Amino acid sequence: MKIGLYFGSFNPIHVGHLIIANYIANNTDLEQVWFVISPQNPLKANNTLLNKYHRKYLIDVAIDSEKKLRSSTIEFSLPIPSYTINTLTYLKEKYPNSTFSIIMGSDSLQNITKWKNYEVLIKNYQILVYERAGFIYENNFGKNILILKAPLLNISSTKIRDMIKKGNSIKFLVPDVVKEEIEKNHYYK
């Protein structure tokens, strides 16, 4: 099976994430796109992260009934902080008949040289890159990098959390079921 791994904190998941995942699932040869929930990104602060199981639940209700999309807790059982190369090594052992691609924004690709063993990632895995506003990408890494013209919305989880703290509506930025769960449980207040 060909699987695209969309790594992130998804804190919370929003329509921008879902549009990108859906576009990639339906416009590439991938059979599935997995939202790989990072318990702790080694390049980000941990002080605003919602519990990892709550973030997984928000993803699950957002993608309910989408056959090509699923959430993955694979990094929950791996050492923290999460390194992509360690996750991929584990997945290759656990699913030897599957091939994995990495999905990332052009902003992340600009920082890839800061990633642990980034040379191994670039050499051994296809990287599907969606362009992000303000992050021009030039392919200096070779043939395993594929640039996609996915539809983009200028939405960030950080902005959504700030809106919630200020008491502003997040309607239309997250699926209604995600909005309802956030409000019901007083997340990000």
C-alpha cells in the first residue's frame, strides 16, 4: 500500500489541513493519507499543546467516513521528541509491504536541513510538498521532491487558538464537529 504521512501537531486540526490531505489523497497515486500526530515536535514549544489523545479525537471526528484519510498514533509509543526518521524506520519494520511518502509544506522543506538524518529522508523517501504563501521553494535536493499545487488557505492552528482565547468564532475554520468538541470541552481557553 502507498501511504502518505502528513506529520503535525494538528493543534487543532483545521480545514486547511483537511483540504491539503484530501487533495493529495485524490490527486496522487497514494492509497491513503495518514495524519501522524506528533506528541512533541522537536522544533516547537510544548506549552500550548492539547493532550495528544484529544487531538487524535478531533482528527477522527473531522475525517469520519473518509476512506482515504486516517489518523495515526504511531509516534505516541516512540521516544519524545519525535523524529521523522525514527518514525519511518519503525513504520518500515511494522509495515514491510507498504511504501511511505512524506507530506510537508514548503515552509518545512526550507527547514529540512535541521531535521535529524535529513539526507537519509531525502534519498530514500518521496517528499510531497505543498506550497505555502511566503515560502518560495527551489528544488536543491533532487528527484524525490514533488511540488504539488494544492489549494491553500491562510489558516493556522496558532491563529485559531488565539481566536478561541479571545472569544472569537472559529466557525468555517474548523469542521463543525471539531468546533463543537472544542467548545464543549473548553479547549484552548
